[in-house]
Amino acid sequence: MTATTDATATRGATGGDRPPPTAGILAPVAVWAATRAALLLCVLQVWVVPGPDVTVDVSVIYRNWYGVLSTGAFPADDVTWQYPPAAALAILSPALLPFLEYAHAFFVLVLLADAVVLTLLLRASHGPDRSRRGVWVWVAGVVLLGPTAYARYDLMVAAVAVAALVAGVGRPRLMGALVAFGALLKVWPALLLIGVARGAVRRVWVSAAVTGAVVLAAFAVAMPNALGFLTAQRDRGTEVESLGALVFHVARYFGWQGEVQLHYGSLEFLGPGVAGVSLAAQLLSVVALGWLVYWRLRARVFAAGTTADAAFTAVLLFTTTSRVISPQYLLWLVALAAVCLLFAGSGMTRPAVLVVAASAVTVLEFPVFFGDVVGSTPLGVGLMLVRNGLLVAACLLAGRALWRRTVPGAAGATPEGLSPVPPGGTPARQP
């Protein structure tokens, strides 16, 4: 057999001129391994990052919750416990590695969850009209957040959300079950339901409802106060890193008489006008929800990546308008942006880049210069203006891209009722 024949046979075995599934994997895997080793060295405090110790949440707060949850009860009268019942599984998970100290076991499990996300993204990035840009968003976005990414359980939740979106391409019932489980870990994955393609809505939503009801009932029977999270945050103020907090950061320079206090587990502004700004933030979230519902009613064009695009846009809107924007919330956005960019034709490229940039600024405002943020110094205020400004810009760009690609008559959308498919196929009319 000649060399030419050998080359032809090789191309045929790998699907034409496309590279084999393993091509291009080594680079992101190598960078992931190096950067995650650096994150582990940070949370293990071999390398000390300036600012507050971000591991205290695990070594003290989570460890204390672990002791209570191990008795079969949720933490009672603890205002810092504000999570849905399945969060108990994340807090109890270090029991799977009894040979390690609690915090070390937790960090190892987060590393494994990180590896699961990388694997899911790599597998989903191979195929027609797919891209490995999403893999790089995850590799870069997580490490740019610094050690906080490994010192909270949010990365575990992000792994469930990524699995749900990847499953949603061909297994709607599995997607629904994973969304429900994710929502019972930390609520926000419920927003993944907003962009489900019309033909799969019933299967996804029914699966989510059944799974959620079963899991919630199991916790309600086994552990009292399983629904306490529903009212746990109603008296929260405005956290110092939120969009609304910029009002008070600036107002301090004009004699505002409020203060920053530890409140509901985070540092919040308390004083004159805080209730009004907090209410305004909640109203903005309601407006965001209204826009999403209106978009859903108008949308007719659902491509393979629309579900991910809609999920990213929804979570981005709610994160940005929230009374609280903790650093780990950026993990949610990085994860969803990564799934969006798995699709070569995604319109979320610019919003995803802004989210990655916001992650880089976030590690500066917490933990590195968090004292400046709390003290409303020019540096602290500047960092918050840049980070929150990037998130606002990402919201506007994501919403515009989602609308233009899915609503009939908008620039970039295909004719009403048609769902784009890979080249060579025929668009399927939506019911």
C-alpha cells in the first residue's frame, strides 16, 4: 500500500479530513493540570495569596455544618445556612475520603469535579460545528478566579449544570433530572430550563418536576427544616461587591452615614437607603425574569446551542442584578459560557470573553484587595466599577445576541418555525 493510500485510509477512519477525537486535547489538559496544581498549592497554603484566607469557609464553616448535618439535622438558627437541602450532600461529601482531613478531602473532591467538567467539555467539543473554545474558557476562567474557585462548593454545582446542558442535546429526560438535582444544590441551575427547545420542553420539565419532588420529599422526611432556605435570605442587605453597592461606595465620599457589617455570612452595607437599593435590585431581577419570559414567548428558532445560550443569559442577568455577587458566582457564568462556546456558531463569544475578564478582576477585588473594597478606597471602588461594568456589558451583549438569533424577524434569525441543523440536514419545523 502506498503512502498516499495510507493517508487516504487514515482520513477515512477518522471521518474525512477532520482530526481524530484526541487531536488537540493534550494542550488544554496540560494547561489544566498545571493551573489546577497551582490552585491546590494556594488552598493548601503552600503559596499564600494576599488578602483574607479564602479557605476559612471550608475549614471552619463547612466543617461545623458537617458536624451538625452528620446528626441528621440541618443547622438550626444559623443565618449562614441559606442553601437548598441537597447542599448537605456537598458538605458531607468529604466523608468519602475518611483518610484525609476535612478541608483537604473537600479540595480533592472539588478537583475531581473540575476534572469531570473538563472531560465533559472535551467530549462534547468533538463533532460537526463544534469548537474547543469552550474548553479553554473553562481552563482559563477557573484559574483566573484564584483559590476561591476551590474553596467553595459552587464548582460541584457547576459540574452538574454542565452535565445537564451536555445531556440536553440528545437526552432531555436526563437533562431534566440533572437540572432538578442542581437546583436543589444551589437554586440557580433551575434557570437552565428557560431555553429548552420546544420539542423537548415536556420531557425535560416533567423529568425535572418528578426528580425535584422525589428528592425534596426524601430530604423533608429524613431531615426536618428542609425548606428553610426559601425564607433564609429575605432580610439580606446589599453586599459590598454587588452592583447596587456601588451607590454606597460612592455615597461614602459624600458623607453617607451607613456602615459595613458581617450580615448573613457576608459583608453588607447597612444604613440609610440600603433597603431601597436592595428593593431596586430585586425589581431589576423581576424585570430580567419578565424579559426572559417575553423572549421565550417570541422565540421560534432553536439551534443546538440555544439552550446553553439562554441558560448563560438568564444566569448572567440574575447574577448581575442580585443583591449579592460573591466571587464564586463567576464560576456559574464561566461554566455556562464554556458550554455555549462548544458550538462553533454561538453568538455568546463576546459575553463569554467579558465574563472571563470579569473573573480576572474578581480575584483582585477578592481576596487580594478586599480591604480596599470594604473600605471604599479609590482602588476598591475602581475594581468594583470595572468588574460590575464588565458584567453589565456582558448582560446587554448576551441578551441582544440571544434575541437576534432566535426571534423571527430579528437580524440573524432563520425563518419562523425553523430550527437550524448542521449542513446537509433539513430544518425541522417546531410544533
